[in-house]
Amino acid sequence: MKKITCIALLAFLAAQTFAQQWGDRDETLFNRSHRGGFFVGPIIEYSDFDNDVSTAVGGGLGFIAGDFFFGLYGLGTADYDRLLRDDFESLDMGHGGFWVGFNYPQNKAIHLFTTVKAGWGGVDIKFDDFDYNDAFFAVTPEAGLELNVFRWLRIGASVGYRFMNGLDKTTQFDTGDLETMTGSITIRMGGFGRARNRWD
């Protein structure tokens, strides 16, 4: 009986020690860093079309849950003239949707920055003799690095590839050219705290 009492007492003391060390919280997939917060910010995306660069601008917002974030994004551009013939008047393209990411280890000044953008959009091309309008679904996985500038400001640089589905074929240009490598600069502003009243 004394042995059982001693073992129970030791187990209780060990449990108390670990509870204090880990803040009385179980470590799970989403809370292992005890981090929660919210951010907003602009996104600049560069795309490569036959060795020419086109620029899209937009923004996003998200909620932070551990080393992950979940949010929304939107991007738009009006500069795709390099992949078209000279007989067009304008081309507009935009898309937006869901945005998820994984960043680790966030307490380091420079750390891994990976995201996936998945959204719906449309393209509108005006030629001299007809207009081309179509909708599409785009998925853009990205990977890069992020820098903690201040407690409330982070800047990330990443490369990725934009996959697109749903565009109808046309003889005026190759719709496959819209699927391309991308490079993005993401500025995130907000609260990136680990726990209540604690910030990186």
C-alpha cells in the first residue's frame, strides 16, 4: 500500500511539473506553438510569359491557428499583352478565393513561408472583331521565406506555379500560357501572438 501511495504521489508531482512547463495545454497539430492572431496585407504577384513579366496586385486576410493560417485573397491584372497578337484591345483577368498557409518556425527572424491559393476568376479579352470571356478555377501552391520586420509586420517572398482549369480553347492565343510560374511578395500586418498578452 505504501508503494502504491508513493508511486501515485510521484506521478502526481510529475504531472504538475509537466503541466507548468507546457502551460496546462495539450500539444496538437494546430496549437503546438500556442499561437493565435489575425492579419491583413497586400500581395504583389509576378508571372512569367515567354520570358516577359506581368504584374498582378491584390490583398488578403487571414486568421492564425498555430503554425497555420486560413483566410481569403484576391488578385487582378490588366497587363497580359505580351502573350497576345497585336490586334487585341485589352485583357483583364482576376481571381480570388481561399488562402491557406504554413509558417515554421515563426519565432525565428527568417522562417519557412508556404501557401496555397485556390479561387475562381474570369478573363475578358477584347479583340478588334470579337470579345473572349471565360471563367476559370486557379490553384497556386507557393514556397519561400518570410522575414519578421517588427512584431506586427512580416514580409514574405515566394515562388510558385499557377494551375488553371475551365478555359475554352481559342485560335487567337494559347490559353495554356496563362498557366505559369509565379513569384510573390506578401506583406502581412497584424497580431502574431503566441498566447494572451504575448507577442513575438
